[in-house]
Amino acid sequence: MIRHILIRTLAVSTIALLGTRTARAEADAVLVMIPQVFERAASQSERLFDATGDSGMIPRTMDKDGRVKLVKAEDWTSGFFPGTLWLIHEFTGSDVWKQRAMKMTGSLERIRHFKGHHDVGFMLGSSYGHQMRLAPDDKAKAVLLDGAKALATRYHEKPGLIRSWDFGPYTYPVIIDNMMNLELLMWAADHGGDASLREISLSHADKTLANHFRADGSAYHVLDYKPENGAILAIHSRQGRSVLSAWARGQSWAIYGFTLIYRLTGKAEYLAQARKVADFYRNHPNLPEDKVPYWDFGAEPGNDTPRDASSAAITASAMIELAGHLGPENGKAYLDFAKAQLLSLGSPAYLAEDGTNGGFLLKHSTGSAPEDSEVDVPLNYADYYFLEALLRYRAAAGGSERAEFATRN
């Protein structure tokens, strides 16, 4: 890989976690599962890839009638299916999967200057970000730099935060998900973009840390600010049950987002916050035994309450990295929790049979229960983070090197 993309692996910091004979024996269940899951992912993703044809559209989910829902490049989820193809290529080394990934990634080039919402980091980072790891070229780099510059236009100095959405009933809404987009800005600042992109990222992270959490470590979903002075106007739940409860996937974004910003800065307060939210998640009394949460931690537990496999997949990936930063003694509980989630997701309860589930890998995710949108369906980001988590786990076990997009030199 060319020099300007740092090859930095979590295996360096996490291999000690699995360094004993006992730990390696315990890891076998996941390590044995990984090739089987990737074989299933390849078979399913081939169907989805063929279904897109030359439409330039991206598979997002499956509707109630069993039809695959395709979305445009401007959709916030557009980068995840290309990212899934890159992860399959990474695991298999197959040039066929590389070419498929290149094609789907190329369909997103038109959004390199997109300013319509904050999710540019999701969209370009999970697609072009992987291309820069696995098949880098100047064009991919230019797209990422343009995307970061466009994303930065959503930042305003008075609130010191990146505005998430432009629609009502909000004035200057900032959602916890937005932490996931800072990685693109940090990468760009280190690879030819304006140095101010780093300051924007730090300001956003610091304000989120100060305002977005309850005392127990759980995160609010939406904070609405006064743009003229940064004062908080209101708190909204939107995809959660209420402002008094904790939306499951929001907690996942918080764990992942503060873990990655710690990786990029080394600031101890970010790591402490990631750990605090992770502890809230893994120790919550309403968490089911299989570690796949209900859609909201305040939802009434029961067989008919929708689960969110996407939250479990995101959390497992985040906890593996978090464990590596904490070291063998402090990190073991988080790695063990991630392992339990991966084993659940890889079981028949969540892993789709070949040829079913519209071609998606995981069942039983929830997009937005309050809006009755994408409830108990497959979601492309659930598949993406599940595969990412498995590759991170394999790297932590010492089975391979794993480079992270946007890690710093």
C-alpha cells in the first residue's frame, strides 16, 4: 500500500487480549464462523449486486412485500453496500469482488460535493475510504477530499458543531450519529485538506461530549441548538422511544464515534466516554440474553418487541476496537461482549439462509420504530458493520493485519 495511507492495525494493541492458550481456545467459535459468514455474504451480495444492474442505485433494505429497496447516491446509507463489497474483497482477495466494489463505489462519485446533510462521512468513508485502503488511486483521494470540504460547510462557529439536517421542526439539529462523520474530516486534514478540518472535528466532538449525554452515560438522539449562540433549544428523541430513554443504535454510534475520535487524537476523555457508554449498553437490565438489543433500551421487553441487529453489529465492531485501546486487563470484558454479539448474529436466529432475506445477510434490524419505518427488516449497514466486526476480531486474534481508514500517521 502506498506510503501516504497509514497501515495501522488494531492487532498491535489487541493481540495481547487473545495471547494465551485459553483465550485463543475461547476465540475459536468466532474464528471458525468467519469463513462461513463471508461465504454467505458473498453469495447474498452477488444477488444484490446483480439486482442493481447498471442503475447506479444502492440496495438499502427489503420492503414488506419482499422487494429489495434501492436508493440513490444521496441517501445516507449509500456507502454501505459498496463497503460490504470491499470487505468481501478484503477477506477473499478476489479480483472479481474488487471490480464489483469499484463499480458500486464509482456510482457515488457524483456526491463528492454533496452538502444536503451530514452523512457524507458514512457515504464516502465506507466506500471510497475502503478503496483508499485496498486499491488506492488519485481519483479516490480527490473524491474524499472534496467530500470532506463539502461536509465542513455544515459547520458554524457559534454553535461549534456540524449541523445534521436542514428540515423542521428543528432549528440547528445535531444528532449523535454525526460523530461517525468526523473520521473523514480528520483523514482529509492529514492528506492534503485544510488544517481547519481537524479543528472542526475536535470542536464537534468536545461539544457533543459536553452536551449529548445523561449522567448514566446514555446518549440523547437529537439536540437542537440556537445557531446564533450555541445554546440548547430542545432535546428530541426522533428514532428513540422518548427523550427519557436510550435509542439502541444511538448508543452504538456513541461508543463507536468516541472510540474512533480517541484513536485519532489520543485524548483520554474521549476514551473514557466511549467506555462509559459501552458500560451502559452492556450492563443494561433490559438487554436480552443474546446481547442483541431491543430497538430502544426503554422499550417494553417481550417476544414481540422489535430487536435491532444493526445496533449489535455496530457495537460489536466498536467494542473490539475499544478493548484494544484499554489493554488486556481492562479490555477483556468488552471483547467478550463483542464475541457474544458476533456469535448471536452468526446464528440462525439472525443470519439469513442463502437465497432469502432479499439477498441481505442479517435479519431483524430496526430503522425507526416511532415512524414505523424499516421495522424488523434487513438493513445494509447491519451487514456492513457485522463483516467489519468479524475482520476486526480476526485481526485482534492475530490472524491478519487490519488497516483502519483515516488512522493517523
